[in-house]
Amino acid sequence: MFRLLCLMIISLLSLQTMAEPVIVVLGDSISAGYGIPVEQGWVSLLQKKLLNHHSRYTLYNASISGETSAGGLARIDTLLNTQKPNIVLLQLGANDGLRGLSPVELKNNLVEITRRAQNAGAAVLLLSMKIPPNYGKRYVDLFYNVYPQLAQQLNITLVPFLLEDVALHKDLMQADGLHPNAKAQAILANKIEPYLLTLLQ
């Protein structure tokens, strides 16, 4: 009887472990915390906030400063195989835009990343990005429209422009005008949190 009880407890613990969500953040410098201590970045702040809702989970930040959608595509299979995420937070594209790369190429790369994640059993949360208006209205619009088009095409959750409440406020941006400073990180975490909580439920 005691042995049977022990086996039941072990089985329950195993099921709990299997149910623990693994969240991978695949992004660029905005998610990597460029120019600020890692623990002050929005990913770290979001992890602390989620502890209020989930006592057990793993958040793995695979973001790299300067990363493009092509770079993310080159890394996604390894991340899926090693981390086996339940959810992928996909925050890529800004560097594609800043380099003037084709929005069509951006969309194709993001579609492939998303499909591979979905085929591996992961839900995808897509974080929209914009580029500065000096790149010209036509290119800026083509670039940003990639995100809602992709979300509709693949039926994934879309977070509106991540820096919407940050980018135009100098006191929330670093001197380069491209990267949010430490003061802005809580705003980013708060914006993403409700979308992520919905997926976690």
C-alpha cells in the first residue's frame, strides 16, 4: 500500500513538471536589454510579474542584439529542440527594417519561424515593431503591415507596436533614440503581460 502511494505521488509530481510552461523570448536588442542591466530589462520584469500567477515556469531569453528575422529563423529549430517551449514570444523585424531589407523577406521568415514553433506544439505571441518615419511612408507602412497580416494568416495573438507608449518620449529612450531605457522597461512588461497571461491560461 505504501509503495502504491509513493508511485502515485511520483506520478502526480511528474505530471506537474510536464505541465510547467516554458516560455522562450526570441528577439533582438529590445528584448535583450541593450544598454541596461539584464535584470532591469522587460523580460526579467515580466518574469517577476508572472510569478504572481504561476509558481512554477521557465522563461528563457534567447534574444540577441542586432538579430534579424533571418537570424531568428536560423536558430529556431535548436531552441525548439533544446527548450521545448509552450510559448514563443517573437520580437523580431526591427533590424530588418533598419537595414532596408524586403518586407516580403521579413514576412516569409516570420511565417516560417511561427510555423515551425506551431508544429513543435508551441503557441506564438507576436510583438509588433515599427521603424522610424525617415525611411519613407511607403516602406514604413509595408514593414508594419507584415505583423497584422501574419497574425491573421496564422491565427496567432498580436501585441500592437511594442514601443507605442515609449518611442516618442525622450525621457524613456536612450541617447540613440532607438532603444528604451531602464525607466521604460516596466511599461513594456505591462503591455505584454495580459496577452501572455491569456496564452498561459
